[in-house]
Amino acid sequence: MEVGKVNVNSLFEDRVQYRIPLFQRHYVWDEENQWEPLWADIENQLSQVPPDERGASLHFTGAIVIQSKPPLVGDIRKYEIIDGQQRLTTFQIILCAIRDVCRSHGYDDSASDVSLYLRNQGTRLSKRERFKLIPTKFDRDEFKSLVNGNGVVSSTHRLYSAYRYFKDKIADCVKSDEEKILALFDSLRHNFGLVQVLLGPNDEPEKIFESLNARGKPLLQFDLLRNNLFLRADGNRDELYEKSWAHFETSYWDPENDKEGTSSELFLQHFLMAKLGQPRVKPEFNVYDKQYRRKLKHDNNVKHELSELKRYAEVYKEMTDCEEDSEIGKRMKFYQTFDFTSLHPFMLFIICEVRLSGDKFQHVFDILESYTVRRMLCYRGKSGLKNYNIFFSQLIRDLRNDFSLENFIEQLKEQTSDTRKYPIDDEIEPALSPTYDEHSELFADDSAIIFPDNRAVKAALHGLWTTTAGGIKQRLIRYILYRIELKMSENK
């Protein structure tokens, strides 16, 4: 491993190529947190550092971790970016913006000088080798279009948004002054430095990988998992990525996208809870790496890990989509109605580990749905569900090696502790009757894990349950009436 100081000039001046592995996250920097502070630094350096002092005192913008790839004879130097792709990509975008501002004012020679930092020169280079930077597949078309000056592929792409932001800032800053444009170009190349960590062939990138720039956008737990998996992978990582991971690189799994799909972060949490039977699995990547991996058999490699994640993800998508034509999705609509996800890990366990299907599958869902409705009805709506994570994580551990419907039902019946007991009817009915005293200790808000029987439910319906159900009472009323109507239709 070699550690040294570099600047934008030394990074991009020579014939070189930095490749961002397919499995790394795509470009995620935004205006508020990264572009705006970086532009403020650029303006400050341009106005305060005299031309003859540029490069003497670097303004450090973070760190990059790269690993050299064996070159072919006469080939350009190539590096794989382990960390720092957001910074390098942003500098390339700024260089594109400077070049295009030069072109817009007819300063073609200056534009050509900037282009030398975007594209490698040489008649024997392949088309792929002409780019100084090769992004992930998600960003590649947009990036190449910006570097080639061919316009925009998508006006909503994050790369194009960055380009427009910096181009507007640069144009406003330099006006039509060519000397000021070149001064900005010169300042960017020489004043902005990074700490470069160059890994040797025997260094282990998965042990070194981490986000080193305090200004950088923090990596999500799913980002950490993805990088760890592919840095440990043997063979053709690109092929493995396309086959087993590319489906995660869509807006469907983006935690910041609240209009479509689900969150990869929540999926990882529920995956680990289903696998380990633990109610708390944060930080998820550490739990995955230190606990889940240790439980795997020695002959289970990264390919097996990816296979399990994909298998669970396919089921999880059915669970969260709640489509009518899906046996799983149709049953999960109940939980979607009440925005309730605490049972998702147990559902994953039943479907993916126990592998229940058919009548037994339906029976378990019937029991869980009845159990949940009764809990909400008799124990103040969602307050009656607050111990689900703990209770059902324990069920996963208890039933992992000996699951049967009988054992499952018996586990629900046998709760005898103060927080999980099954109260007798004489305790429940007075608490929920029309003469119920709201200060009675019989209806404490401890949300004990119990399974209310038919008499308790009847008392609740005749009593003050609409008060105790809280904010979900209307949805609960509609759902109960819907199920009654459905049952009556089936019996006609």
C-alpha cells in the first residue's frame, strides 16, 4: 500500500483510466450537501490564491482508494476505484462544464486543452480506453454523452443535474472573460488535492474500504454490503453482478424513493431478522458480516450469499407489492392496509426457510391475521402490536428446527409471563364492557402478547373499543366489515 498526495492535474493529465466497478453505487451527490460547498471552495481558491502560488498549498477534498490493474503491453495505466468515485466523477463533470463554457464563447483552443483531461489521446486506443473515467453501468451512457459533448440522454439524471449546476455557476462566475476561465481551470487542476491510497496486488480492499471524506454522502448499510460481497468475490465479478445483483440497482429498492417499491435498507433488516431470529440487527452490515456470515457453512461462498439475498428479495417484493395475482401479495394486503411491517421477518421465515405453501401456508396466514386483528381490537390499536419484533423473533429461534402448525399454535397459547400472558375472560370482558373504567388496572397499556378469544372480541365490539383502537379505528371497522361480507359471500 502506498499513500500520497495528488491533485486533479496529476490524476487526469497522463494517459490513464479509472474504472468504477459495476457493483458500486451510482452517482449520488447532490446540490445542498456536496455541489454547493465544493463550488464555494472553488470560488474561494480562485479569488484568494495568487497564480504563482497555485499548487503550493493544496485544498484537500477527501481521499481516494484505488488498486492498479495489470496493463497489457503498451496499454494505458488502469485503476479500479475502491473508494472516491463520487469525487472523481464530480471533477470530471466540472471539467466538462468548463470545456463547454469555453466552446460557447468560441474559445476552441482552451476547450481543447480542457478536453485533454477528459479523454486519452492516441490513435491505437480502443473506444473504451479513450475515457479517463468509466462509471457504473447506471451512469455510463449519461457520462459518455457529457464527455463527448453530445448533449443529454436524460434531463432528470443526477449527472446531468450536476453538470447544469456547475456550468451555470461557472458561466456566471467568468462571464465571457477567457483569462478568468483559464484561471479557474488552472486553479481546479492545481489547488484541489486528495489523499491517494494505492493498493498493491496483495492488499485486501475489503479490509480497507470505507468512506474517508467527511463531506461525502454516507454509505448506506446496503452499499457497504454490496461492496463487501463483490470485493470478496472470485471470478468474473461483472457477470456475478449482472446475474445476482443488478435487480437491486433500480429505483424500486432506493430508500430515497418514496413513490415506488420498497427500501433496500428495510429489506436487509428484515432479511437478517428472519435469518438470525433477532429483534435488533443494527448496524445491519456489521450484523451481517460478524454474525450471519459466521453461521454459514464453510463451503458457502459469495455466490451462495448473493443467491440467498436474491431469493429473499423476490419473496419480499411479492410481500410489499401486494398484487392480487400473487398468493403471497394478496394475503399481505391486510398488513399494507395498516402500514404494519413488524411481521415481515416472520413471513420471510415461513416462506423462505420453512417453505410452507398451499393449505398450510394459508392456515398460518389466517392465524396471524386473526391474532393481529384481535390484538388491535382489544389492546389500543397498534399499541397492542409493539412487542411483535421481540416475540416473533423468539418464535423464529424456537421453531427453526422443529416447525409445525401444532407447535406454532401452541407457542401462541403458552404465553404466561406478565407481558405475554393469556388473560382469562373474566379479566378481559369487564375491561372492554360499556361500563369500563379508563383508569382500571385491568386494561394497562403494557400491550401484553396475548391472543384474545371470541368473548373478548365480542366484548370489545360492544364496548369502548373504538376509543382504545386509536387512530386506526376506521380502517379496522372497514376491514372487519369487509371480512364479514366476504365470509357471507362465500357461504351463499
